[in-house]
Amino acid sequence: MPATDVLHTKEELARLGIEFFDRRVRPSLRPEDGGKFVAIDTVAGAFEIDEDDYAAVTRLLANHPDADVWLMRADGTPAYRLRSIR
């Protein structure tokens, strides 16, 4: 299903990304995944893991161009902290 009309608020995206990570990604991680990035499509329920954040997101978008992407580290912490400047 194309996700062109599904865009989450940043709070909803974070909640969905963390829930998906805990439910689907964390159980499949291996010890050698420590420190890697996990790019999650919160709409399609897909993810990619890579040592490079850009590579993980690029692969995810190649397979899911309309992805609503949440990026985390394999240890379960958010990859970056974003804030809006007013």
C-alpha cells in the first residue's frame, strides 16, 4: 500500500518506530549488530540495518519509496535528537 497519504506527526512517528523496534527488530538483532543503525518504515513494517545511517535509510527507501522513516541505533536509542528552531 503506498504511504503517500500517511504522514505521522513526529510524536506518532517516534511512538510507532519505538514500538516496532521493540516488537520486531530487537528480537532479531545479533551481538555483531551493536552500534549499527536501524532504519524503520513505520507504515510498511520494514527495516534495514547498517553500520552507516545513510546506507540503511537508502536501502529502505529503495524498497519502500514512500516510507515514513524512523532511525534508531541497534541498542534501542534514537539515532539523533532533532529539534525545531523557532
